[in-house]
Amino acid sequence: MDTNYTVLARKYRSQDFKSLIGQDVLVKTLTTAINTSRIAHAYIFTGIRGTGKTSTARILAKALNCLSSDKATASPCGTCENCRAIAAGQHIDVMEIDAASHTGVDNMRDILDAAQYRPTNGRYKVYIIDEVHMLSTSAFNALLKTLEEPPAHVIFILATTEIRKVPVTILSRCQRFDLVRVPVDTLKKHFAWIADQEQVQLSDAANELLARAADGSVRDGLSLLDQAIAQTGGNVDEAAVLDMLKRADRGVVVDFMKTLLSGDVAAALDKADTIYNNGADLSMLLTDMMEWTHWATRMHPSLHAGDVQNSPYTADQRDQIYDIISKVSLNVLSRIWQVMVASVSEMQASSNQKQCFDMLVVRLMHIADMPSVPEILKQQESANRAQSVKNILADRMAQPAAEATPIATTCVITSSGDLACALQTNKEILLYSYYSSNIEVAEFSDGKIKYFDRKGDPDFAHKLSVWLMDKTGHAWTLERVTESVNAHTVSEQKQEELEADPLVASAMSLFENAEIVGVK
């Protein structure tokens, strides 16, 4: 049995700054610092798993101790005794410490005591403390003083995936570097290069799936690639990767979402059964559906949310999505997203995922059919207005004929001025104030008012029509125009009349900068 096989994640681990992918800012900063001899005494690298924190620490240790130069170099040779020993984890002056298993203050005291002695074979003693957030509070406190003012020959390199758990007192003593998720395109190029080195056939579609499943982690992606090669024997295609990941093809997901939004419950449940029977993981299917909803929302014509060419869908699939969302509102997509997010925990907790998923499908289809909140409010408002008019008509029809339109209780309104006077006389203060200040009357006749509302109150027409029916005994038609008719309001007319009065003009001339602030 061959026992010498090395997994891809270890075999193709970055050995110098040039081979460290996806971390351009980090590489530029460290190489410049080394070339200008501005080497800090402590660094802390943070980021998700598999982005190169420990690899960067080892490369930095090589750069500081490489024998190919008489000083630290940004291009370690990788072949000298120090470089080879550091790469193998066997260099006496480069200590890699797992903080998860060395959490106590006694472990930290041993490290700090040894730090006082000069390096044996290298220029620097380098302490790489991985998962440093696992140290105890007392261990952190013991590290503080030495970390702030270490011996000139000591460099500390800390690495963590949980930067928030590291005390601020530690962070303030280190140069911090945040390692970002590696972009999908960068991962694809890296995986294609490794497949070529391993003489493996890797299709572009399969590479895309692996790169996206890696979620920005080089190590996760290489582990998946290793598994796919072992499963297929060296011919990795899309079908094999989909089967390995237990994911449905994105074309299947697009078709399923189209059915889901069509309103055909039976067809949607039938498709869900087919996808499930083909071996798809329903939790992954829900993740794919959320991914579809996210991109469909970004692609929605009412949102214009930037470039979507980097979406995981082909051009044909994007055209299908555009066709689907042309018939779906942004509000529906938002509600579907909220239900899907809430269902993630339900799927994880359910003892029968298929039943849970079927109920989710039914729930999504009913939510998609529901009107939006603004539509519900608009319908309710229309219903309330109609009911108000019906009540007034019913009250008048219920009165005796002799009392239906008594002359004493009705008023004749033939102009905008008559209307303002009637409102004021009947003490309709709010309605009078709004009408006289904001309404430009374009046309006024008995039973019809055509007007422009400067403030656009949606309830004004309803309130005034109800009041007019009550006072005049017949229905009025109020037509609102969308553009100003350049007419004066009642208040402006009164002010003009007042300014034209000779007595008022004489009074205003007695005071400098006098103005009329109100007409009552």
C-alpha cells in the first residue's frame, strides 16, 4: 500500500509570497516592509479558515531566516537549510504553538523564558501562535509585556479565526492583517493549474462548482477537489461534483423557482419529489433557492443593483431569470427571502426534512399570492370611502320626504369663495385651513370641482366630498390634476385684495420692511 500520498492542500501549500494567492495587499505590505527593513516585532493574521494565515506565517519566518541573503529577504530561496527546516516544521528557532492545547499561563511562561536566549541557527526566533484566541485570560496577560517590548531577535506571529475574542491590549501591540476570502475566479485558475499538474481532467462547470463551494477558502476547495478526483478517478465533470455535493444543477433550481412562482402547487411538489428522489440534499437545495432569490432580487429591473455578470448562472439561465422576475414584484421576492431564512433553522431541527421542505413549498406559494401591505391598505381605504358614501346616502333615504332636503339646513355653493365661506361658517377649521392654503381651483361648478393640490393630501378629496354631500344634499365630483394651474389659493386672493386696499398700503408704508403674515 502506498503511504506516501500527500493531500493537495498540503502538497500545493504556498511556499513563498509569489505563490500566496488572493492576498495581494498583504503580500505587497510585507514584501515592502522586508525590503525596507521595517520589520515589526509582532504580527496578527486573521480571516476565515483556509485563506493562508499559517502559510503566511511560515513564509515570513523563511523570509527572516533565509541563508541566501545576508539579511531578511522578501524572496526566500526555499532550498537552503533554514528554508527547508521551516517548511517541514523542524527549525529549532521557529516554534509553532497550538494555542488550543497550550492555553495556560504556565505554557506561556515557558515560551517567554526561552525567548530571552538568542537564536541558534537563524537571525530571528519566530513564535507562531495559531488560534491565539484560545489562550486563557491569564496567559494573555503574561504575554503582554514581552509582546510589547520583546528582545530584538524575537518576532511574534499570531493567527486566529476569531479576532473579536482577542483582547484589545494584544491587538494594540501587533500589526494586524485581515486575510480576505479568495475570489471565485482566482480559485478557479488555481484549481485548473493544480489539475494540470496532477494530469487530471477538470471541466469548467465542475471547477466553477468547486470554487463556489469553497466559499473563499483555498484549503476547503482543494479538499473538495481531492475528493472529486478520488471519486471519479481523474475525470472530474459537473455531474460528479453535483453528486458529491448533493446539490441540484442550477438549471434545475431555476426551473423549480419558475414553477414555484407560477402558483401551481401540485407541479411544484412534484418537482420537489423528483429532485429529492434524484439524491439532492434538501438543505443544499434551500441554500440554492436562497442564492437564486438573492440574485433575482439584484437583477430585478426596479432595483438596478449593479453588475450581475459575476452571478453563478450562465447567460441562458440569466435570461430565464429575467423572464421570471418580469412578472414578479420586488415585494414578493423579499417575502420569499424572509420565509426561506426562517426555514433554515426549521430544516436543521426537523427529524423529517422532506416533510418540512414540502410545507415550505406550500407556504412560499401562498405568500407569493398575497397582496403587498400598500395594496392591502389601498384596498381598505377604498372600501372605507365607499362605505362612508353609502352610509350618507342610506341616512338621507331613511329620512321622511319632507325632511330630505330642508331649505334651512342646505347651502348653495357656486364658487371657490362660497366654499371657503361655508367651511369657515360651519367651523370646519382644519378643512378650511387646508383648502384655503393649498388648493388651486381650475374649474368650479355646482357639483364639480377641478383642482391642483400643492401638498398632495390623499384624504382631502374624500373629506371634502363627504362634507359637500352633507351640506348641499347631492354628490360632488372632485377631479385632481397633476400639474399646477397657476391659480391663487383663497388665502392668496384675500392677501392680494388686502394689499390693494389704500388704507392697508398707507399703514404698511409707516413701518420699514412691514409685511402681511396672515389673513383672518
